Amino acid sequence: MDGTVATPPRAALKARLPLVVGHRGARAAAPENTLAGVREAHGQGARWVEVDVKLSRDGVPFLLHDDTLDRTTTGRGRARTYAMADLKAFDAGAFLGPAFAGERLPTLAELVSLLAGLDMGLNLEIKPCRGLEAETAERAVAVLRETWPKDRPWPLLSSFSPKSLEAAASVAPDMPRGLIADRLPRDWRRIVADLRLQTLHLGHEDLKPGQLAMLAGEGIPVLLWTVNDPIRATALLAEGAAAIITDRPGAVLAAIDAAPP
Ligand code: G3P
Ligand code: MG
């Protein structure tokens, strides 16, 4: 990729970010990181979802939060040891009840196809297994370049992993990128500059007074996770958060409608 490609301006990204992003789809109501979860988020009124992407043994980007299959699927053991075709055999919805049985682990390409049909945006969290930090980012970006609709702005990429973000900055300087962290790192200015980031994605529980207003004043859009109390969500938006990532997008949207921030 040509290193001279411009990173997208923060203001333009903030202007198109929705106030509410469905976490792992709409995790409170439907199985996380599945197509059913994305449909549920859409049904609740969310315009964007956040999902987690990692790699199968044969290098296919697919959606899953944990390194292992056990909590959310009928599979057992480490997900990265299975080829995508074998991962497809597992049920990824039954853990939440029979209504979701039959749901499969979606590939990133399948997710993009659904989002395009629903006219939805995406915050793609790069969630690599250890040792696959760069490769996961590179392969996810390659799939996005092949499949993301040409007439739509790129998804927002994010990760806890600086290595994944470094790889993303290298292969996708034209896609917006953000660091995920439990709390604002002391050296956040250096990190944002070094990794050429547009956004910060912070846990909401350890925010310090004034931090949101300070970051908003610096022009850094902050997405907060995982905020499931609608009253707290509206308060955080009023304090300067750019967006709320929530398991309950419908409830947070209703609170925003009732009392706009
Ligand atoms: O992207 C924000 C949030 O999803 C990060 O935490 O563990 O839910 O992926 P986690
Ligand atoms: Mg996530």
C-alpha cells in the first residue's frame, strides 16, 4: 500500500459515527458475533455494530470473541486449530436457547454481505490469537477490500493490540483506526501519533472526571464500551463521548430519544 495515502480526517469520521453501536451485534438479546445478532441490532434501530474478528487455521477471518469455542458454540478447544469449513459445523446460537439453534460462525465476508443489505456500518475489532496480531489485521483488511461496498465509507477498525493496529496502519492507512483500552493510557498522545489513530475506544468504568471533555476538546472521537445502562449512556454522550457501544442498542436509543444529549 502506498504510504502516502491520507488517513481519514477525524472530524469526517465523527460526523458519520452513530451515537449507538451494537456490541457484538445486540448481545443482550441474540447470540454474540452472529448474523442473527446483527439482524437483532438492526431490528432494535442500531445503524452500526461492533464485532470481533479472528483467523481460522486456514486464514479465513471470522467472528468470535474468545480464543476458544466452548462458551458460545458447540465446538471444543482453540478456534484457531480448525479450518473454516470445520468451524461451520458448530452451532453458535444454541448456547442462548433453542430459538437461536442452527446459527453458524459467520465469516467476515458473510457479515459484510449482510451489512450491505441492511445498510449498516461497522466497527471491526481485530481480536487476534497470540502470534497472529499482524496477520489477522492484514487478512481482515484484504477481505474488506474485496467485499466492502465501493460506495460506502470504510469500517472503523479497532484493537487492543498495538501490533494489529501497526499492521492495519501499514496496509490500511485509508481506513480509520482506533485503540481499545480499559482506561485512557498515560501516553495516549504518543500512541495516537505513532499508530496514526483516529479514535479511542475506552472502557466506561474507569473514566476520570473531565477526561471525555478533554478528549473531545482535542478532537479525538471516543467510543465507550460496554454501556448497558441507558441513563448512564445519555450522560456520557452529554459529557463528550462520540458513541456508546452497548449490548442493548434499542434501550439506549430510546433513552436518547426521550432525553437527547
Ligand atoms: O470494542 C469494544 C469491546 O468490544 C472490547 O471488549 O472484550 O467486548 O471485545 P470485548
Ligand atoms: Mg469487541
